[in-house]
Amino acid sequence: MIPPQDPAPHATFPDAAYLVLSSRLIPDLDGGFTLATLARARQMADAGVAAGAGPLLLTVDPGTPADHARHRTIFAERGLVRHPERMRNLFDEAGDPDGGAARWLREAALARETDADAAAPVDAPEYRTITGADGAPVIGLPVIAGDPDWHTSTAAVRVHGRNGSVVGALAGFGALYRAWLDHVVAGERVIAPSGPRPVVVVCESRQLGELLVPWSDPGARILHAIHTIHLEPPYTPDAPINALWSRWFAVADRFDAILWPTAAQRADVARRFGDAPGSVVAPHGVEVPAVSSPAQRSVGRVVMLNRLAPGKRVDHAIRAFAEVRAAVPHATLDIYGEGAEHAALEHLVDDLGLAGAVHLRGRTDEPVGILADAAVFLSTSAYEGQGLALAEALATGCPVVSYDAPYGPRELLARGGGVLVPDGDEHALAETLVRVLQDAALRDRLSAEALPSARAVDPAHAAAALAAACTLALANPARRLRG
């Protein structure tokens, strides 16, 4: 029986200036993170943010203006960004047309922040110089080599004047990022009779989130989005915490909302660390354009869509497929994606004699068409933030076979659409694939269940959850400024 459909919610975002902040947004880099961040901006635009133009998309990677222009063009051509002019980068705006640093940056360096961490910047032993269009120095970035916590350093960020000399300094990357946000917000904030327009920053990057806690703007609210798991192997709720998360948890209660992609991750964190105020489940909305489904899916075709990275455990799928082929000789496995494991996986395919059945297809721009044609979508990931490709499979009606790994698969398949396999059990994986591939009635049932299951993370539900979090955050003073 197909589960009943939930009515589509309506997202109403409160009046505010909206910014989406990410460390970087570069085509074909960072996998689902980039796609999910850009999708959030599109969904906010569809819900009426900025009269349909959507939020500003802000990045802080020190690429060149030419690089960033090329990235915007590629995103626009792929339909991932509708208003590329709303993508802005700190370093594109750091230079003055007359030479040296922009006025906002010079003023910030001269004034400096007064909090204890930013009061006394100290020179680093090495600097990377960012130049303007004329080749003259604009910013000197401290090089913090070999330190995963480089972003927290208060080593001086040097600011150059029009004659090339250093006119001031900011205490580290955090002070630099906050100074730019002050500049951006000043241009976006409208002063109404009721007072300045509030600002909502959706921070997509954990490292940036830590650096926003000292931001002194009382009219700004920070919503921190989560994209990945916080645990180390074996990824159980009591497993060691990823070292990069430890400091983040110490400041989590300073954000005005935390957007967890799954209820399971939110619950695990609450049990272990306490439930930070403002913690909500706000999934990444998965958009799937309409496609003409074939009259019959390609019989025996199993597909995977993921990076070729260790955490995706594609080797499990390949080894399991050696068993699958023994029972289902016509079965094929098409693996789409690129990554560091490509050569090792090719060797594994050859060693197992599966060259005619298992194919590494590389990157694709047509994931929806592939999923619409496949008999089964397969996921062997050790962990997920949510499982975007799995959700895309459900939205195309493609039956799923997935390891029961944290986080995402169990929630996405709770209403049907796929079969969960004990995590890491390659033999059970092979047996399940054989069963699904040999049972047409089972595939038809799973396909019928898939669309209702996908609706839990469709754009309407995702935007409504985000809008509710924004409304709640704006109804209260900024948490990071409370005594």
C-alpha cells in the first residue's frame, strides 16, 4: 500500500535581508555540499526571498575575480544559480579601483575589533599576498602551514594602502570575514520607520560558523546548517568526535538556530551534548526535474552516484556484484562519479573479472535521467549527512538498496521505497540486490512507495522548515550577544 501523502507546506519567510555564507562554491568540488547550498538559495528564491531573487551567496575563498566569474557562468549554465550577480566573494571586493585595499577594509583595519581575541594581531612568519587588478598588494594573508585550525589563528591579516605600504591589520581570518560581513550588511540593510531591517545569515560551513560567534551586529541572526556527520569510525552514537567538531560544539548554543538534516543526528547530538537552543530538523531540499520515465526500466541495471572516495565504500559494491552476477548474469553496475579511488576501483573490477559488468562512468550532468532508467539505486556509504543522491533516486521512483548507515537512509526509507541492508555486510548486500533484481513485483512496490517517501525532503518541506527557523530566530535577541 502506498503511504498517504502529506500536504505540501507553504514557506513564508519573515521580512529580512538574507545571506547564505559558504567557505567556497566551486563547480564539481565538494560534492553534495555545493549542490545542497545552491539548492537552498534557489528554494529561498522560489519562496519569495528578495522578491524572488533569493539570498546573496557569499564566499571567502581567495581565488581571482576571473575564477569566480567563471564559476558563476558554469553554475548559471547548469541551472544551479538563477541570479549569478548575487554571488559575491570577499576577495573580489577587497581591492580599491585606485589601488590598495577597498575603503571598507582599510577602515576596518584601522579601527580593529575590540574583543580580546582581536585586540593584538601578531605577524606570521610567512604571508601570501593578494593583489589587485593593477598587480599592487591588497591583502597579506598569514600562512598557517600544517595546522587544521589555521582559520582560528589571530595572526595579523595585513591591509595595504594605495602606495603598497601596510596601513593596518586585522586579527586573523575571523576578523577579516566579520569586517566583510559588516560591509555587505550595510549595503543590504534598509532603515525603515520601525528601525533597521534585520539580517539572517545561513552559514553553511562549520569553520566559518565558529568565526561568526564574536560578530557584534545585534540585528543579525545566525542559522548554522549541518551537512555531514560529526563522528569518527565506527560512526556509532558514542564513537569519537571528529576533531574539527569539538570546538564547534563548545559554541553551538551561540547560534540562533542549528539546522540538522536528519532527526537521528539531532537526537544523537542532544543525548550526548544536550539539546542546543534552536536545534531543528531542516533537511536539504532535493529538487528533481520532471523526466519522461521509460515504459520499462533497464532490467538488471544497478547504478551508483557518488564520489569515488573511501567513505563511499564503492569497493563493497564491486565485491558484492561478483556474487550478484553469479545469480543474475545480465546484471550490470554503472558507477558515476570521480575521485581519488578511481584507479584502485578499476584494478578491483579487473581482478574480479567484472570488466563486462561493472563500469566506472565518470562524472555525469544527467543524474535524473540515469535514475529514471535504472532498475535499482545502490548506496554503500559509511556515513551521510542526509543522502542527497538517495533522495533523488526516490524522487524518480527508482527502488533503493542501501546500507543502514548514519545518517539519512533509515529516515528516507521509513515510508518505503527501498531495502536497508545491515551496515558493512557485503554478503547481505549481494543477497538483497539479487532478491530485488529477480522480483519484479517487489521493484514495482518499491517504486510506487518511492515518491511519497521523497516528499519528506522535497523543496516545499525544506523551505518551510527553514522559514520556521528564521521566524523563531528573529523573534528573539541574538544568542551570541546574550549575557
